Amino acid sequence: MIKRQGIARVIVSAGGEGALFALPEGMLWATPPKVPLTTTVGAGDSMVAGLSAALAQGLAPEAMARLATACAAAAVSRPPGGMPDRSMIERLAEAVRIEKL
């Protein structure tokens, strides 16, 4: 039904458990690495920012899910308003587990 409406991508977050990525190429489950939980403020916004950056860069589906999930993981492990650096995001992205569904 969603595809009939013209919606190409749907991402559903399950918080610290991971996120479902329903993409034109297929469905993926992304499990984030364990990080210390500081706050959940901004986690969803950070995931959307990572997804937007991945789309702008033309990343493959798995890389897209990794980057979006890593951005959310970085957000929850920082104090509110704290900005992670690029190397932190890259390390977290490498640790994201991707499962094709």
C-alpha cells in the first residue's frame, strides 16, 4: 500500500534495538552498537540527518542504513547539544550490524 502511494522509503526506529529500513532495493534491519545512553533527545532527528546525507551522497542501501543508525547512536551517547566528530560517526557506522530481510 505504501508503494502505491508513491512512498519510496520507510524507516521505523525501535530505539536501541535497531531500525527497519524498507527501501526500493529491499528490507534491512540495522542493529546499532551498544553505546552509553546519555539522552534520547535528537536521536530521531539525527537518524533522519544521516539518512539525508546518505541519500545526497548516493550511498548503497546498506551504507545508508549504517550511516543513519550511526548518527542516531552518536546522538544518544552525547550530552544534549553535543556534536560528534566525523571519526566517531565512521567508527559507529562500521559497528552497525545489517541484516537483509
